[in-house]
Amino acid sequence: MSAANDRTPGIPGRSGLHLGRRALVLGATATAAGLALPGTAQAATFGYTDDGTNYVIDTGANLVFKVRKSNGDLSSLVYRGTEYQGYGGNNSHIESGLGASTVTIQQSGSTILVSVTYGTLKHYYAARSGENNVYVWTNKADTSVSATRFILRVKAGLFLNDEPDSYTYTNSTIEASDVFAKSDGQTRSKHYSKLRVMDYNYVGWTTGSVGLYVVRSNHEKASGGPFYRSLLRHQSADGGGLYEILYYGQNQTEDQRFGLQGPYVIALTDGGAPSSSLYAGTLTTSWADSLGISGYVATSGRGRVAGVGITGRNTAYAYTVGIANSAAQYWGSARASDGYFSIAGALPGTYTLTVFKGELAVYTTSVSVTAGGTTTLNSIAIPSTNDPSNASAIWRINDWNGTPSGFKNADLMTYAHPSDVRAAAWTGNVVVGSGTETSGFPCYIWKDVNSGLLVYFKLTAAQAAAAHTLRIGVTTAFANGRPQVVVNDTWTSAIPSPPTQPTSRSLTNGSYRGNNNTFTYSVPASAWLTDTSQYNVLKINVVSGSGTTSYLSAGTAIDALDLLT
């Protein structure tokens, strides 16, 4: 698959997923020039029929799809005469299928809308005359219906497996029922998406002449924020799946939000990427304003937050601004030159605004959004003390950015299991000043795998005569794993209380993103060696009463560690 070579900021990723970043809206220019947008064609036989089992919708372009009348499944997806829907005998649907539902259809001019009601859940498919797209919305009102994702199931053999780390094998299971190993020791799982939600606009495949994609929604009712990682797609022996995640529980940091999500778009193309006019943040659906979609809020009922700039930034890092409350979440990138940002399309309400250096929160405030209005913020000044990198340190291993980037194996762990043959040894004591103390230090530490890592460092006579603060930053933890330290085998810290972290798997399913936390230890002067020619030895143990064994024992991901002056 020819792919945009997106890489994840913070954690170097491998290109391969066919993804798109946010781009300028091309729709207005193309329309004004009389040109057809990608994925569109002149209307021919736009309309729908009822075959007794399905509503059959012809977009009048090159796409005909069917929706099952009994349960709202997408039962057929035919593009240019080829059936793409279906693997393993399954339809495409919410979760594993809703069951008996009320399904209705209506045509309003150039739009056809299929409405599906299952208990408190409402689900919609829309077609537009002359377009090779299916627009999808899902409104989950509460927990009475298990609806966490929409799965587009694609028949086997139609697209090459060009993203092998997401390939699902049916043998050599090494963890739960969803992480597998090949005979060569490489690992595979549908969890290994590599990317954060802010790094992609769409996911899918192309043969060069046909492209099939799911363009994501703005995720305003999803959870986890801009850096969250979840399922994107997988391939297996009997076909492939493309996902739109409505709520994903793995390593989740937030409660589930409820309400309408969408539109997310199933887009068929002649091999190229989906039109940028479909991307989250640029897609407007004024044609849907009057369709009666439950929970739908038009552009006129939304507002914008804009900041004129951010000072106190470390220009070596990208900064992201997010706003979130219990009902919705949004984010935008801060401009590298001055920190300007704009977050549009937000629902009215009061939000917590957070500025992130990399993925580390360094500033928060409150902001209100009004319908049809723009809230303009004066330049935000990040206090120097908010960025832990600004503290004067005797030594520092890695820099504080909220990710394990730079540590050993960090670039691999978003698309592989820690047991993968491609991973370097998880052991590895380091010497401060060697030049390899960061690259040689493992990004993750487990109680049952590599607890007891050693850091060697020297102090001057003046430094050894004083007490110092040791800091260890973590990005997530599994089974309440947290660091306890020992200095020179003579001084041992207390066991720190575990911070709030996700309770599900994390370190083994491609995610280091939890709740950033800094552990501080006040080390007395009596703990240091007075002979300045000798190395002091810091031992880092992982402690917890939870977890099992090996890579599912208690563990934690490291952001940075330093000894302050």
C-alpha cells in the first residue's frame, strides 16, 4: 500500500499504515473550479430498493451497499462490481452486531439516511448522490448497550498485507487471546497500531487502482485525549478489519463519554487517498443538519477556542493544546513559531484547557465555549517551574516530555510485544556520563523481568556533602507497579503510594500512555559515598503486590529520571 509515511512524535514509529494527517480543505476550490472531488462521480441511478432482507442503496456513482433490515448490519459493499464486505461469514457492524433492531430508511433530495434503533442506541448510515462514500454516525446514550467500535469487515485476498505487525495469527498465542508470535520470534496483534489518534485521519488499504478506507470522526465523544492509542486495523487469514473506535478500554485514562459520534466515513476511491474534505476537523455536513439525527449539533451550535501564542516553550518539542470535560474532548497543534492554536467545532460548555510539551502537561486553565462564538485567549505563559526539564540537575537521563522516547526499545513497543525477538535485552545497567545512559536504559521495568536496574554516577565532594532530590517520571503503570530505590545498598526509600493509572493491560499491547506521574525521593547526604573517585550506585526496583509473572508482572514505563542540585 502506498502510504503517507506518518511517524509518531515522541516515539519514533514505522511507516506503513495508509494514513492522512490534517490538511487544507480542498472541497471549496475543487467545486468552484467545476472539478470532481476524489471519491465522487456524477449521479446516475441514485436511490434505494428493498430486496426483502436488505435496503439496497445505490449512490449513483460506483458504490452500492446494503443494510440488513433486521439488525442494521452493513451486509454488502460493492464498488465497481466487486464485493468488499465480509470475512469469516460476518457482516460489518457495531461491536459484534446489535441483534434485532428497528431499521428505517428515508430519502431527502440528494441524501439517503438509514436509521437503526437498538434499545437506547441509535446508529445511522447516509449516502450522497454521486459519492462513493458511506457516512456513519453512532449515538450511544448509556452503558445498556455494548457499543465500543464499528468494524468494517473486508474480504480476504483483496488487499496486500502491508502492515504485518497488525496481522492476527491463529496459533502461538503468547498473551490472552490477542497477541501472537511467529516462528521467527516476531509478535503480532491487532493492538499494535503504532499511532496516536491525533496522528491519523484515515486508515485503510489500496491496490493502486482501488482504495478502501475508514476516515475517522473527530472523536469528541471518545475518551483518552489526543495521544491515545487504540485499534486501527488488522488482517488475518480470512480477511481484514478497519475500525472506528467509539470507546476503547485498553489503558484508558478517562471515563466513557456518551452521545453522538460521527460522521466517520467509509470511503472508496480509485486508489488514491480519501478527499481531505472528509477529514476530522475539516468535514462539515450541512446537508445533514435537517436529517433528524439524534444528538446532532450543527456547526452553528458549536464554538471555537483560539490562543494568540504560548511563551515559555522548549522549541525542541511539539506542543499540543487540548480541551476536555466529561461530555467532550478536542485538541489542536500549537504553531511552532509562536504557539498560536485554534480548536474549532467544540460543543458549548466549560472545559479544562491543557498545554502539552510532547505528551507532558505543563499548563492548565479553564475556558468556556459558546455556540457560534470564538473565545480568544491572550498569550499563555508557561511558568518555568511547570516544566521539570528546567530544574537544575546534577545528572539527568532522558528529557521530560511525557513519553519513553529515547530509551531502549521505546521505538518498538508501540507495535510489538516486549518478548519480541526484535527487542534488545531488557537488562542494562548504565553509567551517567557514558553517552549511552539513555539509549541503554530500558523504557519499561517489570518486577519479574528487569527490576533492580543500576545507575552508576559520581559526585563531587560538595555534592556528596548535601542531601538531594531524586525524581523518576513514569507515563503509565501496570498492576500498580512503581519504583522503590536503594542508594549504595545503605539507604532505601519508602515504598511510594501507587498513583491512579489504568487497570487494564498497557505495556504489552502497544501503549505507554497512561497518567504521567513524578516520584520524588529525598536522599540524605549520609547515603552518598565520600570518596569522589568511586561510583555511587542507584538501584531501581519495581514493587507491587499485584500482577502475575513475566511481562504481566507489575511494571511501569519511564519518562525521565534525574538527581537535582
